[in-house]
Amino acid sequence: MSPHVLILGGTTEARELAAALTARSGVRVTTSLAGRVTRPGALAGDVRVGGFGGVRGLADWLRDQHVDALVDATHPFAESITANAAQAAAASGVSAVVLRRPGWQPGPEDRWHMVTSLTAAADVLPRFGPRAFLTTGRLGLSAFAHLTDTHFVVRSVEPPEPPMPPHTEVLLARGPFTVADETALLGEYLIDVLVTKDSGGEATAAKLTAARQLGLPVVVVRRPPLPDRASVVSDVAGVLDRLGLNSP
């Protein structure tokens, strides 16, 4: 029987992995999307959209669909999905790999302020000035809703969900972004401070370079911890090697 790999997707790495796996003869690939993005790009292999119904639902699906390996290639901040995936894989006896791109690292000229949550980011934000560029995604803006003296420029792929801060401008855009574009944006909107999550990757890293060149402070939300004993790799090649599929 052909091996069946389930990818929990939604990232560039998940898309690349699906393409690499489908290029392997005899491998069945299913990518699961949470459904939060209304127009996801084309994916190689089979695609399912929507949740599984928690740990038990995912474990049942893994058994019913005869899944041989689960690859969690979700966003580094999809904490609940990652926890559910680890528990479901263990309960169903399916091998599991977590694909996580490396996080960003500050350089000597960066003015980074590391925090553990969006709430902590909101606590320190007022000290850096009245105009903030918020790039933490469309969810979680409620953490900043009480900051009535800060003007927010919020960028996300999809319209953000309320509640939002009272003084908010929304920019809908999808990366990758260039340093020149990010520098122009920070200047046009008179930004005093950048707020971001440590998502890693190149698609949205240009804002960090622009902030560094402009001498702006950056509030960076740390990634949540991974489940205990998680098997973690940093790229598609690592997943293929872990699954024993590194040859086409």
C-alpha cells in the first residue's frame, strides 16, 4: 500500500513539502488547511479544509485514512493545533514530524524588545511612541484594543477580526515585501515602533531590515514552546530525510 502523509498546512514550507512528496512515486499526500484564508493557493496532492474536532477527531481521521506519517507544517504560533497534532499522533500510533522554519535573530544594530505574548507586547508598546505598525496577523488585535492613545497601522492578508484598537488603519497585503517598500511604508505612516511575531522566513523579514536601517524599535513576540519530545526539522529536506523519502 502507498504511504499516506498528512500535512497540516498553511505555510510556504507546507506547500513546498506537498510538491516534493507528490513527486515521489507511490506517495499519497493530503494537506489539511484550517480554512482561515479564503483564497489559498493551489496545492499538490489532496486537500481538505476545516478542523478535525480536536485530538480525538484527528486521531480517528488518522486511523480511518490509514495515515502513515503526520507532518505539522503549521504557523509557528498555531500552538493549539500543534499540541493537538502531537497528542493525536501519539494516540493513533502515527509517526509525527514538526516542520518549523528557523526564527529570526537580532543583529548588533537591532533594537529588539522580546516579549512572551501579545498582551505583554501591548504592555510595553506605549513607551515607544504613539504610532505603531502591527504585523501580528488578523487575530489577536483585542490585546491592543485598550490602547486609546496609540495609532495603529495593521497589515494582514485577510481583514482583521474585532475588537480592534479605536485608532486603526488596515492594510491588506500578502508578502513577500522588499526592504525598499517597507522603508517607504514606515516613513509614509510616520511609524515609531514595529510589532511582530517571530514567524521567521524571508517573505516578511524585510520589515526588520527597514526598521534597523531607520533605527526603529521592534517589539518581537517569542514563539510558544513546542510539545515535549517533538521531532523538529527546519526545512523540507529534513522532513524527507526523516520520512526516508529523500530520493525522488
